[in-house]
Amino acid sequence: MSTSSETTIEQFRDLLKQVGSGTHTSKSLSRQESAIATELMLREQATPAQIGAFMIAQRIKRPTPTELAGMLDTYDKLGPKLTEIESAYPVTVFCNPYDGRSRTAPITPLTALILAAADCPVVVPGGDRMPTKMGLPTADIWQALGLEITQLSLTQAQQILASTGLGFIYQPTHFPLAEAMVPYRQQIGKRPTLATIEIMWSPYAGKSNLVSGYVHPPTEERTQATFTQRSTPFFTTVKGLEGSCDMSRARTAILGLSELKEGELHTERLLLHPRDYGFDGADLEFLPLDELIEQYWAVLEGKENEIGHSAIWNSGFYLWRVGRVKSLEDGFELGRSLLATGAVKAKLQSIKSAIYMM
């Protein structure tokens, strides 16, 4: 082992000792220390034993907003970035959990297509089926719809975003350093803090509406505090289905709308009651992929069904959030119209053609 490797291992061991010393003696890392620890893990310069130990220790301790900010700094440093495109509206970045869905039907792909059809660009990052949940990821849905996104280079993904308004970041291809951490999830049997970073990190460099889903209120609080430390200019938190960016129709949607104005962060808590807008109903239970795609195609053909109502409910809000429409009601009407006229189906076909031409 080289002296350099020994020094790196010792450096990481010191960071590990801070977070892994127990309830009474553990110490949170500074933002810079957290960034260093994350980089040493992603580059696998720490040993496998150290990486696994750090993941468990940090999960037990719970990361602070400062530590999360440092981890995001490293993701920005080492991860892929789609550069800014011309757009009249902020690009919506849907930060859904990478380990997918297993209890409720995903809505995000339809929502993204509706937004793109309304000239509101969208970026959807994600990966393959991932432990420990092994849920259905958006990449599988895109492929089942005829969009082969897994082989796109970052340059090609950039071109697709610029020409069609829909961008994809596929972790196995675009961020192999992060993908190398996936086996640790299976080996430790728990979601590490990196799973939290995945619902907070944006791979888009321009003006955006960064949408972060969550399940538990403490996650929302940590997300808002982390984004505040990082001076994130415009973001939305959503208590979504299975921690996703999909708003439920079976309960009140709890949303945090934050924007940085003149150096000060302004946050509004918004509660949307589906029944007030005619969208109350049960959330569609999880379906096998082939059945889900049948439901999707029915929506794209202009037919009404429950998943279509959920897509209109979600897209209407996001259209309003980025300023495409003046009211929520206008957003719902625009989403409904784009589906009924075939504009969303046409957008899907144009994206498919653009990918095919790559």
C-alpha cells in the first residue's frame, strides 16, 4: 500500500470516528469535512469496510443540514451537469427516490410529458432497480414507452433536453461514481444518507424549480435548511407518494414553496385539498409494468382514467409553480387540454424520434 493510500485511509478513519463514536460522543462533520468524506467514498479511496461503516454510522446519527450541504457540494463537483437551455420558464427537476415505487402507481413520467408539451422543460434523474426497496424506477417506464434513455451520453442527453424539453440523467451511465455505491445498500441492508442526497441533488446547472419529495416531516425540515445553507434560489418540497414528487389525491397535499429574493429565503406552506378542485379519489395502487403502460397509453390517447386524473392534478400544480399559468385552475385546464388534443402523445413521439436520431 502506498503512503498516499495510507494517508487517505487515515484521513477517512478520523472522519468516521467523529460520526461513529456513539450517542454521547459522536460529532457532526463540518460542511468541508462532509464534502471530503463523500468524495473519498465516491472515489472509493476509503476502504469498503470504512465506507459501509460510515454509511451505517451516519444513518444512525442522522445527518445535519450542514453535512448534507457538504455531500451535495461533492455531488456537484463530481456528478454530471446538464447546462442551461433557453426557456421561458424554470426547468422542473423531479428528485424522486432512485429506488423506485412498490405500493402506488408512478405519475411523474406523465406529469413530465405534460409539462414538456406545455413548453415547460423537465429533467428526471434516476437509475436502475436499487436495493433495498428494489422498486420500479422511472427508467423502466421510459423504456416501456419507447424511450431508450440508458445509452444516451451526457452530450446527447443535453441535446434531447434542448430540442424536446425533456432531459434524462441515468446514473449507471452518467454518474458511475455514485453507481458504484449501490452494492453497499444491499450489503448493509439499509438506505444510506446518499439516498437522501438523491432526492435533493439537481443535475441541471440553469434556473430551475428543484422539486424534492419526502415522507417524514423531519426530512422536509432538513431539506429546507440544507437548501438555505446552499442558497438554492427556487425549490419545492412535496409530501409525496412513497417520498416521490407525486401529490396524492387521497389526502391533502403538503407543499413548501421557497424562493430566494434579495438574499433572503421566502417560504410559503401550501395545503391543497384535492376535493376543492374536483380531484379527490383513491391513489392508484401499484401495477405490473405492462398494466401500468396500458393505463398510460389510454391517457395519452385522450381517454379518462384514474391515473390520468392524477397526472392532471400534478401537472396543473407544477405548471402554475413555474409561472406557465396564472392559477391552479388554469393549470388543470391546460393539462387536461394537452392530453385531450393529443399534444402530449405528440410530444412523446417527438422525443422518441429525437432519441432515435442520436
